Amino acid sequence: MSPIEEYQLQLTRRQLLSQTRGCLGAAALATLLASDAAAAPDSGRVPTGGLPGLPHFPAKAKRVIYLFMAGGPSHIDLFDYKPVLRKLHGQELPDSVRRGQRLTGMTSGQKSFPCVAPMFKFERFGERGTWVNGEILPHTASIADDIAIIRTMNTEAINHDPAITYINTGTQQLGRPSFGSWISYGLGSPNRNLPAYVTMISVGAMPGQALYSRLWGSGFLPSRHQGVQFRSGGDPVLYLSNPPGVDKALRRKMLDGLAELNAENYELSGDPEVQTRIAQYEMAYRMQTSVPDLMNLSDEPKSTFELYGEDSSKPGTFAANCILARRLAERDVPFVQLFHRGWDQHGGLPNNIRKNCKSTDQPAAGLVKDLKQRGMLEDTVVIVGGEFGRTIYSQGKLTKDNHGRDHHGRCFSTWVAGGGFKPGIDYGETDDHCYNIVKDPVHINDLNATVLKCLGIDHHRFTVKHQGLDWRLTGVEGADVIDELLA
């Protein structure tokens, strides 16, 4: 049932509710509080939320960890290597390849488009001998047999904000639910002591593009499904701690009083957001115990920090967030998303991409290895990629050892591991300029549809009616599950 339909249903009951004021509201409140008391406070393993009938079929994955490289990593310099690129270096990109592509404002005025070969050493890795930039991605190269590299991801968006909005919500328009919010809404969570959707942000070589909270927002879904951002300094979640002079008992008394007031409000309005408010107050109360325990890495052995790299003991780094992502997965949080800013390299690419890879390569590979050794990779989807790729041609003047690349949405690379995806494969093929797709395109909504299938969801049937349309994560235009990616 959509939020609008739920609201309309409640409106038809207003008269009844007003006549029974103080009874039904109290009963609903008692049910909420009773379920709190019945929950095991240590584990929190009491399933909550989700829609009837979901999942649609047996799921291979229970959770998703999305490592989002915000800014557009250069597929040309990381994964999509062609030996012929060395011969093309410095040559003008042919018009027959560019095909009148829509350009951004950064390069639309350029008179020359010289091709730039990667300035790093590529080698073949894994049983299939796939090309990977082993010079700056040695740890990712070491798990080549565990990951599926998709070389033909594509999107219509050419600028950051619409592109990152598109891949996270299924549309370039603002105000739509994010991927994690859809999962929270549809499947609920096995752990009632932590949010179903958690986000964390780290910064790479340079700050890069701003990230807005709507990227993990709930859009037109009930607000309890929005992502909760965990921070590295102070309170991990804003306003989680009690104010000075307020102890746990007083906090509980205050929440009980608020819940009673909200229950009366719900009787009069029938607004489902009032129920969300009650539930979120209770979630915040439970998180006062669960979140500090989660964020305390002192119980991790030395081997964990060695696996994730030297930055993993520093709060707020991508490496430390990867450890937290694994700890959240252990606690059955369905959707965890790490945003790592700083991949928008219009200039100084060789130096900056090297820095970014140093901060992300070992932690991302370490996460896969960690999940695998714990027996969790088989039911956890790990995704690593950005909103688009970069152009083969140089932005600005091409010098001997320095250049930049503009945005490129026609093709780019993403890798996926676990949760029902085939390990150790390359999917899709681009042309010799890494510019156009030659074989097996994967639209960003196709990937999202495929991940949903791993979670047991038929994306065609997972819809919410809003503004006269049946909205879904994979857009109203349509998307395809890429079965060839699945084991």
C-alpha cells in the first residue's frame, strides 16, 4: 500500500477514531512499547517493517554494501584497458568515435580532443587474465577471481548532481526515494536496534562535489526509511546523547509522554507520519546503546586493521568506515552506503587518482576478503563504482605527465562481488577508445534491477503509486535484469 493510499484510508476513519479517542491511540502506543519490552536488548534481532508479499522469491542476498566513489572514477585508468591506447596517445579523437556527443561546459569550447593513454602499469590478473591497473590497485587485483567487473555501465546524465541522483534513485529528478530507502520500505530490517539504512562519508585527495542528504532520503516514502548518517566526530548520530542533566530514566519518561501526545495526534489526523515519529523516537532511544557499541573498534583484533590498511584505525577514513560497514552487516543492517568524495579529476589526474586509490584500494578489497572469511560474502552484495566515468581525451592542455579528463557517461566500469553475482568475470565490451559500448550494455537502472533480484525482489512489481505513476527504483522507463551477471 502506498503512503497516499494509507493516508486516504486513515482519513475515512477519522470520525470513528475521534469517537474512540484515548482508546485506540493508547492501544497502539501500548503495542509499540510492549514490543520494545519483548525485544532482546542485546541482539535486537526482532524483524521489523517490510511489505506483505516481499521478498517475491527466495533471496540470495540479505544485505547490500555500496562503496560509492563520488565524482566519477576514470575507468580508462583503472579497469578498461586496451593495449592499443598506447598507440593512440596524443592523436585526435575521431569524430566518428565522438559522434557529436553532448559535452559538459568544461570541454565544450575545446578545439582539440587529444587521446590520453593511462600513465600506469596494467597487468592481467586472476584465472581469466583480466586487465587491472595493478600499479595503484594491487589489492583489488588480488581479488580478481572474487569480483565481476562490469565495463559497460552507462547513464544519460553528464553532470554530477543529476548523475549521482539518477544512479541512487532511478531518476534525475529530485525528491525520489534512494536505493536504501526502497530496501528499508520493502524488506524492513532484522535488527530493530539499528536503522535499516546507514550512510557514511569520507573524503579523498580533494573534497570534490558536495553530497546532499536527499541522496539517502526517503522521497515520497515514509520518512522512517531515510538513511541515517553516521559521523566520525562527537555523537555518531546527531542529538543521540542525552542533554546535560537528563539521565536514561528521565529520557524514557519524556519519550513516553511524547508518545502519548503523538498517539492523540494520530487519532485526530490519521497521518502515518505521526506513527513514524513515534517509531523514530523509540529507535533513537535504542540506538543510545547499540550505536556506541557498534562504533567502538577496540574489540577488533590487530589482524583486522592490518587487513583494511593503515588508515583503518583513524575514525572517519574510508578504511575505518569499511570496518564499520562489516560490523553493520554482522548486525543484519540491510543497506550500508559509503560515499567517498574526491574522484572528479578534471586536472592533476595521475597524482590525485593515485592518492584516492591508496585510500580505497586495500579497504575495499579487505572488506571482500573479510566477508568471505566470515562466510558472509555469499549473502552480501558489495558494489564499488561511481556515477559515471571519464573521457579518453584530455581536458585542457596535454603535458608529458599531467592531464585531466572530463565526465563520460556513455561507458564506465563498476565491480560487484557476492550476494548471487558470478565471481571472476568481465561483462561487456567497449571500443578501442573506451568511449562507446560495443557489446552488452548495462544501464545504471539495469544494475539496480539485478541487485534487487539478488534480494528476492522483482523490480517490475516493486512499485509505489505517486502523482499518478507507479514509481519504482528502476525508473518508469523500464530496466532489465542482467541474468548473465548472476550465478
